[in-house]
Amino acid sequence: MSPISDSHEATLIPDKLVILDRDGVINHDSDAYIKTVEEWIPYSTSIGAIARLTHSGYTVAIATNQSGISRGYYDVAILNAMHERLVALVEAQGGRIAHIAYCPHGPDDCCDCRKPLPGLLLEIQQRLGINTLEGSWMVGDSLRDLQAGEAVGCRTVLVRTGKGANTEMKSIGLEKSRIFNDLAEFTDWLCSR
């Protein structure tokens, strides 16, 4: 659970909630893991996209697997520093992140929070005090992001940034998902509906 959490949105309805994966959606991803604040580099349009979602009445939360913690590549303090930077950049543009949920476990740790399991999304639901995630949006660059969203009734979106283009080429499990080039393009589409 992130220390950057705020109190829940009293009038939040599921279709006004956008849950984002972090690496590959908001910031550049790395097969060597993002291990320092300096390595955490947002895409040029992602921070503005999050701010636009906020300005358009959407609540934005983040659900991110961070197995680099269990692998010993970085610790929770460094992860929190990355998230503090993210929140500061978003707030500087008038946006807001309601909650950041992360899984510190590795793929063999048998937890219930690592995507594709829906534990992180259920944490967001509980933290924001909403009855259901059905109709919310889950935006990711991997099949496991989409599977976590589908497990709780989210509408799913694949972005081609990060691992998204490779995920799209495999084209398995994408039948229910909308596909956009990046978070900014999805935001433009969503806010113009």
C-alpha cells in the first residue's frame, strides 16, 4: 500500500475511475527494472494526460507490480520516492492520483495481489470506498493488466507504449480491449465521449 493514498472519493462512480498500470503506461519501462528515481522517466505526454483526466472529472489510481522489491533491486523507500515524484509532477499540472497500489512480490511468492490477479484493483476499490469496479477503466501495456481488469469487470485498454506493441502482436486475449497508441490518445478519446 502506498503512503501517497488520500481519503476516498465520496461520490465516485465506477465509470469515472481510471486505473493505470505504471511502467510502460506512465513511464518508460526497462527489462532491467526501474531501480532509481533517476531511472523513472515519464513519457512526454503521460503526466498531462493524467491531469486532463482529473480536470474532466475522472478519478485516477495506479495498480503496479513491483517485483524488483522482492528481487532486491530496490526497496520500498526508493519506490515511494518514485511515486512522490510522480504525484508531484501530476499535481504541478493540476491533476491528482487518488491511490497507488503496488505488489512487492515476485512471480513465485503466491500472493493475491500480483497482476493478473485482481488484488491491487480490489485494494483500490476498498480504499476509494466504491461498491464495484464494474464499468471502470483499466489501462495497461500487458495481457496481465487486462486480465486483472477483466476479473473485476473493468473495461480494458491496451496502450502500445512499453510492452504494448508486443502484446498487441500476440493478439491473444485482446478481444474485449480497446487499443490506443498511448495514454494521451486514450485520454483524448475518453474525454471527448
